[in-house]
Amino acid sequence: MGGRQGRGTSVEGGAPDVDRTVPVAVGRAALDGGAAALCVATVGEAIVLRPAFPSARIVVLGPTTSDADVARAREAALELSGV
């Protein structure tokens, strides 16, 4: 497949070495194409997108079971659907 793997490919937790260019480019394309919201699987993925899209609706579809993730989501003004 030739895809990039290894360090810097996970956005979970907003690790400092994360390559944010791909998720931000995809989010921008979705919103420019008329999407009403950006939907992601985890709070970590949403946290990566929030600085690039401060007013966009961002919905976390996966389960959010830790109090820390719920607090991070609240602070970033994310919507949680799988709490």
C-alpha cells in the first residue's frame, strides 16, 4: 500500500509528534464541500482539528468513557455522541 506508518501517524491524545496536516486538509475539504460538521472517532482526533476549525461543529462518534476525555471534550466545545 505504501502508506506512511509508524511514528507520527496516530492523532490519539494529541501527541506532539503528530502530523496534523492530513486530518486538517481532509477537514477543510469536507467543510469547503458543504459538510455541516466534522465527525471523528475519538476525542484525541477532535482535539487535533479544533485549532484549525475553531467555529466548526466537531462530533466525536466513538465511546468516551474516561472523565478526562469528557473534560477535554467540554473544554474544546466538542459534541459527544457515544458517552
